[in-house]
Amino acid sequence: MNDRADALGGAADRPTVVVTGAGRGLGAAIAAAAAEAGWVVGVLDRDADAAGETAATLGGAAVALEADVADPGSVDNALDRFAGVTGRAAPDGLVCNAGIVRFGPLLDVTLDDWRAVVDVNVTGTFVTARAVTRRVVAAGRTGSIVTVTSMNGVAPGPNAGAYGTTKAGVARLTQQMALEWGPLGIRVNAVAPGLIDAGMSEPIYADPEIRRRRSGAVPLGRLGTGADVAAAVLFLLSDDAAYVTGTELLVDGGVTMSVIATLPRPRSVDTVGDRSVGDGTADHDAVGERAAGDDR
């Protein structure tokens, strides 16, 4: 074991993971949970000060890494530093969390803003995932990658600029990487956070009324936390998910599936029995009895 690995509390004997966008917010929460679970964490962020501050809170189990995720040279330099400190040619895991949002209606969004969001969210995910996978394969090892998508990639929201489009793109990229890299021993999955009171969403919940209404719209009755998302990420990184790849796990308290529950409906349709209207049709969200023998 080299001296630097010794200083990290035996990094050569512990799993290692790089978390991008880990200088603050959701990425910092994921990094903290990983360190608590025994991982040695590469805290990667384009803001070197933020990366250093987060790493300093993790009790010697972390290395601050500065990189622009959309710049292959920058990412390789950061991975070289992590390898030099841990004594491992490649990390065991990668969490592609780095992302930005530029709000605004599509009719007004500038191409500069559109390209900036695509560059970080989609290109940055591809660049970092490919760089780590190349190292894992060269070292003759296996690994796990978790991307961070969003409920906005599953169901679009208004005035979010390119954000939802990029997150849908990352979800499909996740599947393609899982398909192509599975034979190489690399699992790739995604976590899609819902209404989370952390990171970029925190300003939304500063308004108590918005906080109350949004919490009430979630079937589980509360907003999610960074810890909720981190727990899902760690599961997918771990050997407990050894036969899971190409999956997008919604961490949203059920809100993404609940659109019909938020729509107005007459009380009469919520009783058991035939609720067909006069023309022989019925709303598709009404639950009625099946005809005898109909097991479709």
C-alpha cells in the first residue's frame, strides 16, 4: 500500500467511487453517504473550492478533484490524480451527478443556454462514464456506474429549457451504456429523483406555501431528501444490485405516477360497480367490474 492510500485509511482495501458534481447539494449528499458506507470518494467538481470543502468534511475518506465533466482531458487528469492517491488504476464505481439547469420557456431560451445544459448534463455524463469504463476494462476489472436523471426526464415540466430533454437523453444513454458495456463487466443504472429538498431544488421550497402544496401532492406525503437519493444510488452501486443493469429507479415518493389522482372527479366513480356512462363509454381512470370470464 502506498503512503497516500495509507493516509486515506487503507484505500487499497476499500471500494472507491468518483462522484461528479459533488461540491454541493445532491452530489455532496451522495459523497457523504458513500464515505459513511466505507467507500473512498473522489469528490469531483469544476469548483475546486467546493470540492475541497466537501472532501474535508468526510473524515479523510475523500479526495478533492477539479474537473470540467465535458472536457475529456480535464476528466482524465482528475482520474489520474485519484488513481495516484488511492493506488488503484480505476475506481470501482462512478456516480454521474453533475448537472445544471437554465430555466425559461422554449420560445425564449437562448442557444447558448441550451448548449450549456446539453454539454454538462448529456456530454458530461458520456465523457466521464466512458473515461472510467476505459480504465476499468484496461485494469481487467468490473465496475458500476449510476447516472442521475430526473422525474423531468420521465414527465416534462414547463419552462425548464433543455433540462427535461437532457435528462431523458441521459436515461436512454444509460440503457445504451448498459447494453454495450455489460459484456465488459460494467453495470450502468440511473436514479431519477422527484421532488427533492436538496441541491438545485432548494430555492423552490423556501416558500412555505409551495412547500406545503408540493408535499401534499406526493403519495408518501413528504418531500424527498438527499439521503433518500443517496440510499438508492448506493444500492445500485453495491453488489446487492449485482444482477441489475439498464434500470432507471424513480426516487419520487410516487409523485410521477400520480397525475390522475390530482385531477377532479365525481365522488360517484369511487364506488365499486359499473360506472359506464349513457353512451357505453367510461373514463379510463374509473375502476369497474370486469365481465365474467374476461381475464385480459
